[in-house]
Amino acid sequence: MERHSYSDAVAADSSRRRRLRQGFSVSKRILDLLPIVMPQSILALLMLFQGQWMAATVSCMGIVSYVWMSMTQGQLHRSGPRRLGTGGGAGDSTDDSTDYRTNDVRMDSRIHAQAPAFAGDGAGGRDASKACMPADSVVEELFLRRTSGLSVSCDGVTRQDVSHDRLWQAIVRSWLQSQATLGPESDESVTLGMRDDGEAFKVSLPLQGPHAMIAGTTGSGKSAMLQCWCLAMAMHMPPERLNLVLLDFKGGAGLHALEKLPHTVGCVSDLHLRHAERALRGLEDELRRREALVARWRLTDVMELANPPARMVVVIDEANALCQQIPDAMARLSRLASLGRSLAINLIVCSQNPVSQLSGDIKANMAVRICLRVQDTLQSLEMIGLPDASHISPKSPGVGIFADGGSVTTFRSAQVDDRRLLMDSVNAAAAFCKASTPSPLFTAPLPTTCDLGSSPDGILDAQDGCFPAVARRTMDGHGTARQVVIGLEDDGVRHGRCRLSVDGNIAIVGPPGKGKTTLLHNIRYVLSRIDGMACDMISADATSLPSCDPNHARVWLVDDADAMSDPSAMHPLHGRFMDAIRDPRTCVLFSLDSPHHFRLHEYCPTRIVFPTGDASLDIMSGISAQTLRGFSPEDFVIVGRAVLLMSGIEHVIQCSTAYKY
């Protein structure tokens, strides 16, 4: 009898608290309506006094529509957890599911209260099914264990500790299982945290997206959620199936830590805007490459290919800063958003207020909406159609509301407590599977110095494209083709070794002190190691020129050839020098301080021009105005910085400053 009275008292107290919360909710909703309803009501009264009946009627209809919409959304919000949960009968209580206004830590306590049920409740029940748990479930629970700190057990793993060996093995199993579901309809769902009913919260970008938009004020947990999302995808799919492009415009504090993942093909922050511009160009090149693949095989989705490219997920933290610092970034991202679905390119855009900071073209393609804590009710309404995200307490970072157009889910994002362990496990799994490292989508701009002195000979085989131990020659239809590595080459997106083909005359133009003499000596050092190759180094004060042998390929390297190439200078070797340039049996590499006096440009298919900073002189030397606009003031004073002009190709290069002679 005493126990029955206690139960009745608890039930009465719960009913009283429920009525108080409902009253508070109604009062709060009325207060939210006042700032909009009152001005509209005053405007309608003024219209009535002035006799404008039609305008007053329209204004009153707007007031009624807004009130009705607000009350309807409130009813949907109150019934949402019952409808979106895993079940629930008439006796289920849902009043505590999404009410963050009365208890700041209710969501946290609810999750931890559900953790034992999530992990199993003894020898029977759910633990009995863990013996045959698939690998993706193992990764799911291990991920929640290492991120949220939940006490879980799965597949023989102890509750108190999850070893590094068990984790990378589970990741390998998950990768192998994901390979079996490759295709346009593959799920690819990953666990991001826990719902308010205690179940795992999962998101699948290919099926629910293809793109996602995250809103949240400072301190709401946006960056932590992005880290969890990237790590969860990396644990679910191998690098052959997933590539990550990380654009962190939060100073690199959020996503830069994930740069060492084997899935990451590019990571940039707002501290290097030139690097960020290269990232956007790299994404556009990849978009065109995948469009060409789809058009070539006449498909509707790139994932229909027998060997499709890896799904590329572009993660942007603080997208508003990106669009502010790079004015045309919005239009370029809009193209990615509109074409990315069929090309397996997904966007995850994070911003404090994406509704007003992102364009309508981008938002139209963002089916997945995640709203963490926001300051304004209108932001929450625009993002998810509910005002509840503005009521989330600042003491509950990571709590948010998920909407994909078909459902609304309240969740709490996992928090990465041991990021190093997760990343080490992913790298260990990649090493075990011998996963091929994807080539970078873009690289940093050229360094200010380049040293190839540690390379064996600086000669590249034209077919292998690598440094051979012994200098070799490859024959083509025109004779002997020799490729010499002279430094680094940049095409505006990526840089790599610069291969100079020494199979014709080459003019090296630039002011003194730029590295022309060093470049000539380094080329001579490499070519002299080829059997049958005769190289002659000729200085400006030479009194004679070598003779030409028709039986051997000969290379002249002439330093400071301004006087020899200038007909008005009356140099005694001018005639012989010009004859050698016209002779196809002799390859002449010569340097000039100025291009004014050289008249045989048609005999020099390749030129290396060191810019001076004088636009007219640099354009006269052959550099285009577009390339010059890409130079910063610091680039003009860097020793070895030049432009390679060859067969319609114009690339910025950084010549090696290491002496090999």
C-alpha cells in the first residue's frame, strides 16, 4: 500500500511537471510570435482606418497563415520523437525527448542511461546476437566507444578497453565488406553519434544527400562533428573508395589534424589563400575528368563504371570565410553542388549561418540539413522547419536536429576523445591491406628553393618517368630524346619534377643573378654522363667555337650570349654562333640578359624566361599576361623562379639551385 502511494505521488508529480512544461512552451511560443504578429496587426489597423480594405484583408490573412504555420510546426515537433523513434505505444512518454529548455543535461543523461541497453544487458538478450555481429557493427560500436566514451562490448572486445589491434582488424573487415556493395545504390551509411532514443545515429550521403549543410553558432560543436564524420567514413571505406578534400577556413584548427589520413588527397586552410585557390582549380579539373568518363562510356552515373573512381567528399569548415576571401568561390562551389551527385562528389558545408551566407543555388542541392545550436529562431526554421534548434542549451555542445526532407531526428554527435588512436588504426589497416595511396588532388605552391643535388643523375627516362641508376637514352622519330630534371614544375594545381627535353635549341632569358649560369652547368653535368654525347661549355669571352662532328650529337652551352647574338655588336663569333643555331645537328643552349637583340626565335622552340617584374619586357620575352598576374611581388625576387615555354605549354618552374659541377 505504501509502495502504491509512492507510485501515485511520482505519477502526479510527473503530470504536474509536464503541465508546467507545456504551459511554458505555449508561453514561449506566443512570445516568439509577438515580434512578427504585432507589426503586421498595427499595419492592418492602419489600412482599415484609411479604407484600404483589400490591403488590410491580405495583411490579416498573412497573420493567420503565420500563426497557423507556427502552431502546426510546434505540433509536429511535439509528435516528432514518437513518430521517428523505434517504436512506442500509448504509454510511451515523449515529453523529455527534445525539451532542452528545462534541463541542460537531459540529452546527455538520456544517452548515458541508454548506453547499457546499447551495449547489451547480460548474458542473454542482445549480447547473444553479438557473436555473429557483422564488421560494420563492430566498427560502429568501437567508434562510439572511442568517441563518446560509451561502455560497449562487441565481438569479444572487453567493455573497459578496446585494443589497437582489435580496432584496425575491425576496420579491415569493414573495408572488405564495403567493397562487396560497390555501386550507385550502395548505402555507405556511417555512425555519427546517438539519437535521443538510444540508437545509433547514422547518415548516408549518397542516399540521403548528396550534399549536407551544417549550421551552428560558435561553440555548438560543428568542427568536432566534422572530425567525427570524416573519421567514421575513413573507418567504413578504404582509400580506393573514398577520398577526402578538407578546406578548413577556421585557421586549420579543426580539420588539419586529419591531413595524415590515407584518404586525404588535399588539405588547406585560410592561412594560405593561394593554396586554397589551387584547391578550387583542382576540384574543377576533377569534375571535368569525371564528366569526360561519364560521357565517354555513355552512362548516367560514374559509379556504374566497372572500376569507378573513389567517392570524393569535400568538407568545408566555415564556408562563409572561404566565399568572403575568394570572391568567385560561391559560383565554383555551386557547380560542384549541381553536378556532384552523378559524379560521386559530395559536399559537406559548415557555417554559422548558411541560410544567409550561401547562395540559393547551393542550398537548393543540400538535401541533408543539420542544425546545431543557433541564436535566431528564424535560422532554425529556415534550416529544418522547426524553431527548436534555437532552444538548445549552450551547455550541450554536439546536440542537434537532423532533417533530410523526409524525417526529423534529434541526436547528439560523438566527441573524438582519442583521435590519434583512430587515425593510427586507419593507417595500420591501410598498411595491412597495402592500399594504394591516392595521388594528391592539388599541392601547395612552388617552394622558394629547390635542391635536386641528392638525385642520382637528374636524368629521366622518357618512358619510365623515374630516376634510373644509369643514364639512358630513348629514341624517337627525330633522333635522340634526352630529358633532364632541372627543378620543379607547376601547372597551377600540382607541382612535380620539371623535365626539360634537350632535343633542340633552348634560350634562357633573364636578368643577372637569377640562376642562369647554375642552370647551364647543371644541365652540362647531366648530359656529359651520357655515352657519345659531347658537351661544350662556352663563356662570353671565348675566342673560338668547337667544330661540329656529323657522327656525334653535340651540345653547346653558351653563357652570356648577348654579344654573340647581337648583329650590331660586331662580335667575331656572331656568324658561327648563328650558323650553329640553324644547324639541326647541333643543340645550342644559351643564356641572355635581354631578348632585344636575338632575332631567331623560330629556331628556339623551348625558352626558359626569368621574369623581371617589368610587364612589357616579360611579355616581349614570351610570358603571357595571365601568367604574370599569378606572380606575387615576392616571386620576382626568388632566385630560380622562371617560366617554361615549350610547344604551347606555359608552366611556372623553380630551377634547382644546387651545384653539380
